Amino acid sequence: MKYPLIILFVLTIQPLFSQEITLSDDYKKETIEKLSLLIQDFYIYPDVAKKTSEHLYKQYEAGYFDQCKDNETFATVLTESVQSVNKDKHMKIMSNASYIAPENTLEAKAAHRMGQINNYRSINHGFRELKMLEGNVAYLDLRMFAPIDRAKEMVDAYMKLLSLSDAVIIDLTHNGGGDPSMVQYLCSYFFDKKLHLNSLYYREGDRTQEYWTLEEVGGKKLVEIPLFIMIGEETFSGAEEFAYNMQTQKRATLIGQTSAGGANPGGTRGINEHLSVFIPTGRAINPITNTNWEGVGVQPEIQTKKEETLEQVCILAQKAADLLRKNKLETYIQLQQNLNQHLEHYKQGESEMNISASIKNLVDSGLFGEWDINTLGYLYLMELKKPEIGLCILKSNTIHFPKSPNVYDSYGEALKINGDLTSALESYQKAVDLATENNDQNLTYYKETLQKIKDELNSGK
């Protein structure tokens, strides 16, 4: 069961026919009877469901619904009535939109289907806008949490772009919720540990479904990047869960206004052919607070006026980005000093492990990559004329980046300079094998290099 996706799902769950009818007293009575039964059978809180039903009958007997002359008005008044008792913003009675079947021709059916597809594509799975702001701050306007099976690749693509920033702002001020699994997946990008994010308890079956961060996502995790989340009065349901998860795990700073306050997931059920109702059948349970945001909303740490939220969050994010860059520089200097110390006091047979470990620390910090190691190795190999140190450095590159043919080509050259032609041949062969497997653009060059070392070995026999 999902949180309601206000814009998308309500529009796509209307397979029912609707027509102009007269709202007779019998029609209203039958509607209230059916609505009361549905609420009592499925609403997450049975005691509240009973009170809600009793309230509906009292209002009917008092003639409260006599004011309703059409289904649209009847749905609105019914919604106000039930919410006055249960205070549940998810429970909503809706007038079913009229359904007009497409013409029974291939062209008409194709046009109808393409209209549906294009409409969904235009929503872009909720990713409204992504832009880079001053100070290398990424701003993402996310309007819904689309079904994970449809939008995973889209999420991964956007998160790849976000990973290049030094601070991230996610704007949920117009986000009406969506798929809990998508909330879980997006949350997982910001944690490197397995954490219990949220649980959903359902009355039917007396069952609880837990949501934990995922160890694997389709891209690089943004564990250290400062995160700021904009929320407001329109932030609802699954969007509130995302913000609440991040707030309770102390992973993000929330800024804006108190959110709408809808924490109970459920589904839509037909009352009759003209009306339907969204009934919350479950409730969220946060593992840290043991409660949720139902009826009270998510409270941001920093309260702002609506028109000032973006300006204020940009100031905070830019400061956080500056601090992140400063900390990275200090970390890089410290790790580089540690590596330099081992390189300066190199002892063959003793220092190799420490050098490799120091390089690993730089790689793990994200401050050193394959080409950095390669450049450093050639510095010692060629310019500083210390081939044994160059060999040690380039060997570590094969450990940290074992899928790259280039690192084996460089290591092969270092082995050759150090006089070990047999091992050099093995390394060059590895480069060719990987380049063939990966269809590498430098495959021809690697093959030529491999042949040269073979010829050199054969000539020495």
C-alpha cells in the first residue's frame, strides 16, 4: 500500500463511469451507509472509525447534506465531515471523473495510449528541476516520489549529478508524496550504514512492514555532502516521511514551514459508481520517536516565511559547502603528509604495505583517483629516478583499480624498468585482456605494447 500521490494517482484510478444524476435523499443515505461500512472495515483506527460513522449518521438525520446538489459538492462536504472527527488529511471523498472510452479504432486507441504515456513523461517522475547554484550547491525540485520500478534509472541519473556538488538542497515544498519504496531508495543515497528509517503498520493482517536503508544503490552515495530539505504547507505524506526520516536520523537540516501532517498510507475504494474514498489503512511508526507526523506535521529546525525559504536555505547551504571544502583540504593535506612520510623513508621490503595503505586512505576519502596514483608513480619512476618506489606506487594502483587496463599497462612498464620482464609480460597481458573485455579504445596500443615485450623476451633467449 502506498502513500497517495495526489496529482498522479488520483487521476489514474478512475475507471468508473460517471453521469449527471439527481442527488435524492435515498442516494445520499445509501452513500453514507456504504461509506460508513468502508471506514469501519478498513480505517486504521477502529474506534475513530466508529465515531466518524456515528457523526455521519447524525449529520444526515439533521439534514446537513441537504445543501448538496451535485456529486462534487457532496464529496467536498463528506470530506469535511469525516475529517472533522478523525482529523486525517489522507481520508478524502472524491467525485469520479467521467470516463469517455476511446473510439474503437487502432488510430484512436494508439492516440489515447500515447497521450497517457506523454502525460506521464511530462511529469518526469517528479524531477521538476535540477540546477547548480553559487558555491557549487545543487538544488533539486522534487514534486513526487514515483514508483521505484519506473523511476530508478531517473533517480540514479539525478543523484550522479548531485554527487558533484558540495551541498544539496532538496525542495519538497510542492511534493504530495508517493511510493514508500522510492522514499527508502532516495534516503539510502545519504547513508553508508544500515539504518531503520520507518515502519508502516497495517490494520489488515495486523502486520508491520519495516523500511531500512539499502546497502547498494545505482550510483555513488552522498554520505558526507551537507543536505538541506525545504518543506512547507503542501509537503505531504511520503514527502513528509522523507523529511522526517532525515530529521530524526540527524542527516539533514529542515527549513521552511510546518508540513501538512499526513502519515497514514492507504488506498482508494469505490463507494458507488460516482464516488470513491481514500481510506488510510496503516500508520507510520518512526523507530526513534515511536510516533509520526500525523495531524501535527513535520516541524522544520529553521522556520521561515514561504517567500524567504529559498534565499535562506541558499545562504546556509553555501556556508556548509565552504566548510566541506575546507575540511576536505585539511584532510587531503594530512593524508598526503602521511603518504609523503612513507615515501621519503622508503625501505624496500618494509615500506610497501604502508605506502599502499596510505594511498588507500586517499582513495577512500575521494581525494585521490587512478590518474593521481599513476602520475605519482611516473614521477618517481621517471623524473626522480627511484624506480623501486615508482613500482610500489603503480602496483598499488592495480589493487585499488583492478578493472582498469591502464593500471596494468603502467605497472608493466614499471616492472620492465625494474628488470622483471616476465612479470611485465603478465601485467601487459592483463591490460590486453581487460581492454578486450571492456572494448577499450586503447586496445590496439595495449596489444602493440604486449607484442614488444614478447619480442624483447624472445630476442633474449
